[in-house]
Amino acid sequence: MNSSDLIKVIFAGITATIIYFWEKVTDWARESFFPFVEKHLPAIREHVDKAFSWIDNVVVSIRRGIKAAWNIVRQYLLKMAMYFEKTSSNKWVRKTTSYIIKTLESKTVTKQDVEKEINWDDLPPDVRKSWMKSKENSFEIDYTAEKDKNVDSLEMTN
């Protein structure tokens, strides 16, 4: 990975974190940052207010877009589960099972299974953590339930 790609990855990570924790960022700004600027840098207070207002509009739009997109996906994706099974010291099999409605009119449900051999590094962090704490060699994740929780935790209204 070159330095340009690394910068893009870091920027994307910071952006995603800010979007996810936006309410906490605004609470911090209101309680600490704005008073600091008011006291020590009053000449730029108006610019700081405009910048936070602009960022707030962008973040809220992105979060609403994420929620709307997930709600559309959920009309077609009834459930997706991932099952992980350890097959050797460094190999795992990830089986993804999806239940999808191809058209909303017909309501016909299609089951799709996809299996792939993956390495330890490619396991989700919660699977690696669970495996280290238990004696189990297989784990299942209800992907749709996890994503539903993530989208719901954005705590926004349409």
C-alpha cells in the first residue's frame, strides 16, 4: 500500500468515525470547543460556527442516506447469516446464507449459500475475540440483525 492509499484509508476511517459518533462530537464541541474558541479566539468564532453547521448538514445527510439505503435493501434481504468454522490451524470456512426476495410483487424467497475459505486475518474481530475466549470452533453471526442495530444506533429521524 502506497502512502496515498494509506492517507485515503485513514481519512475514510476518521470520516466514518465522525459520522457514527456525530452526536458525541457535537456535545464535545458545545461543551468544550466553542467556549474555548469564544474565550481565546473570538475573531474566528463565526467561522467555526459556520464550519460546524456545514459539517452537521453533510453528516446528517449521509446518515439519512445510509438509513434509507439499508431500509431499501431490507425490503429484499430477509436475512443474512454468516457461519464460521475452523478447519485447520490458520484456515476457516465462511458460509454466508442469504434469504432474498427477488421481486416485491411475487414475494418469492430465494436462498443463496456462498462458501469461502478464509484466513484468521479475514475473520470479523468479534469472531476472533469469541474464539479466543471459548473452546468453540464455529460461530454464527446474524448479519442483518447486526446491521439493523448499527443503522438504528445512528439515532436519527427521517
